[in-house]
Amino acid sequence: MVLCCTFTAAVPVHVDTSPPLAVSTEQSFIAELQKANGIVDRVKRTSPEVIQLMSQLREDLSPYEQTVIIDQLRQQFEASLLQGGVPPGMVPGLALMLAHNTVNDIQLVLAMRGGSIVVYFLGKTVKSIYALGQMITSGFMHAVFAAVIESMSRTSVVVNVYIRADEFNLRLLCLSKPQDKGRSIAVL
């Protein structure tokens, strides 16, 4: 008998701007982000090239091998996003972020307004949640979201991307706590 348990944790990543974006610009950003994510999700299921690249993903990839796969996925995602009508100024950053997410087993699941723009990323393992944290603390996510928002905004804005410590720690706790119930959880 095999018992399979899945534990996941959605981490809210906050994207604030100063001055605040107009509501219509925030809504456009969220719509384009979700559109791009949908296009990439479809490509990951239907493109033989992308499926072949994803089949190469495994635990023991060297940093060099990861970088090669990320770059190849980025190229595939860029072409698909442009073909899918995502504004060209948004494409390079979103394609690169979604390629990193794919390699690190992170999934963008929801974007919404909530005092700021809140983008929920789903990590299926402690390692993927840690990778998400690294993408934020390294400035990678800031660079992506700043470029995307600047491509949409008519004025210069300062972009701040962060995870609140209490939210991040709660998600890690959900994944690292000994599980004895055999239930699947999703924390939003």
C-alpha cells in the first residue's frame, strides 16, 4: 500500500509602488500577468520542446545545467508570450521569471489587488519556497516587476517587492512540520 500526501503553501509576494499606480494600471498589470501565466501553463502542457526541457529537470542538476534549461525555457516562453499578445515590454521579464519558476517547481497561482498588488506563488517543497525567497532577496523579482510595471506606467515609479516575514515563516512551517494526517493543504 502506498500513501501519497501532498503539502503545498502559497506565498503572497507584495508589489508596492511609489507613487501608487492608478487602479486601472494595477488591474491591467494583474490581467497581463495572469494572461502570461496562462499562456506559459498551456505551452508547458502542449509544446514538445518545452515538455522535453521539463523532462530534464531533476534534483541533482548543476547550477550550469539549470541556467541552460532556464535560458532555453525563457526563449520558448518569450516566443509564446509575444504570439499570445502580451505587450512586448513585459515579455522578457515575465518569460525569465516564469522560466525560473518552472525550474524551481514554483507556480504563479493568483494575482490580485490588496492594498498593493499581491502575487501568490505556490511552492510544493521547502526547497521551492526557499528558491522563491532567494529570487526576492537577490533582487531578481524586483528587477522583473520593476521592468514590467515601468513598461505599463506613464510615469516613473519606485517598485518594492517583498514577502512579509510572518507569512513566509507560516508557509515554511506548513511544509516542514511533521505531517501525520495524510491530508493535502493549500494555504492562501
